[in-house]
Amino acid sequence: PGAAPFGNFPQYGRFHPPELRLRRALVGLLRELCPGTGRALLGIDVGCNSGELSIAMFRHLLALPDPHSHSHSGRDPPEPPLDLHLLCCDIDPELILRARRSCPFPHSMTFIPLDIMDPGARDRALNSHLERFGRSAFDLGLCMSVTMWIHLRHGDRGLREFLGFLASRCAFLLLEPQPWKCYRAAARRLRKLGRRDWEHFRELGIRGDVAGRISGILTRECAMELVRSFGNTEWERSILLFRS
């Protein structure tokens, strides 16, 4: 696991199963945020890995049956009850291939390889997707346990740029930031492998209460409002909902 420099761990979904990470309060959230729009709802999932959490989140947002529950028939509905299109991206093309193979909603979920910190590639991919629907922004952005990897590889400035990008492109943003203890654990993994420390780790000014600092950046610098905290997941990470 320590050899995954972008957080692109193989079998990531097995570390903490999606059903344990998503709180009951998320079920049907999209209906609450975007009632009666009468048009396709667009979402983006940044850092989707091999898609397990993305697919589980898609089901939770639309309140679709859980295929692992005893009451479920084992078949997904041919069309979800809301017209949600979720664009999922990850820096690792191998993980994207896995996600495409396992996705039960190929007409509603699109998986693409993308370095979200490459402005040129990012703008081309996202603008192309949005133009298909005649839109300029997403209704909902998902960023689940990704911020630490952006932060470690691009520093405080890169994290601020990333958050500003999300705020500019999403009406709502659902964020699960890693706490500072995860940064220390990532640094320990590198040292155990005999590798150099993360380039920006020792110079980071945003540390300690990382979730609080990220919330402050989004609200004070990016004109977003914190509308709800869903508390901590089963693995002690907060899930925060912001509105542009």
C-alpha cells in the first residue's frame, strides 16, 4: 500500500467497505438537494479509484436497493428513478478499467482517467462532458478521501487551488477529508519502504485539524457555505456538505 503515491491503492474498496463508510443520512440526499429540477442531474466524483464507493454512492444518493441486502432481488433497475449522470475520474488508468468492467450503471456512470491537477486536461475533459448536457457546472461534487493526496503532492497552495476548482464547478460539494493522523501514517509507510518523505510534508502549514482548515478555506476563500456535517464515518472521517 505504501507504494501508491497518489492514493491509488489496488483493492481500495476492500480496506473499508463502502457500506460501512456511507451513513444512512445520505440515502435520497439528491432528492433533497435538487427537488423538482426536471432535468438531468450531473455529478462528478474526483478520485474514484476502482469505483466501489462511486457505485455505492450512486445507489445511496438515489435511494436504490442495496444489492447486498437480504431483501434485494439481486437485479438492479434498468433505469434509476432520477436522471443522474455521474462522471468519475481517477489518475490511475488501470483502476478506471476495473471500474468500467464492474459498473452496473454504464448509461449513468462514466469513468475516465484524469489528473485533476492538470488544468488543461481537466478543463478539456470536464467541459466536453458538461457540453453534452448543455451545462457549465455540476450539481454535485464528490471528493471522498482525496484531499490528503492532493495536499501531500502539491502542498498548501495546490490544496487551495483544488478546493477552489471544486467550488467553482459544483453547486454542492460532499467532502470526506483525511485527518492529520492519516498524513503521519502515509509518511511512516514511505519511511518503512526506505523512500524519501513526501515533498511537501514537512512544510505544510495546513495541519492539525485538517477538516476544520479545509472547511474554512471553502467558506472564507471559495464562497461556499457549510450546510451539514454528517458526523464521522465508521473509520473516523467526517463527511461535510457545502453549497456554493
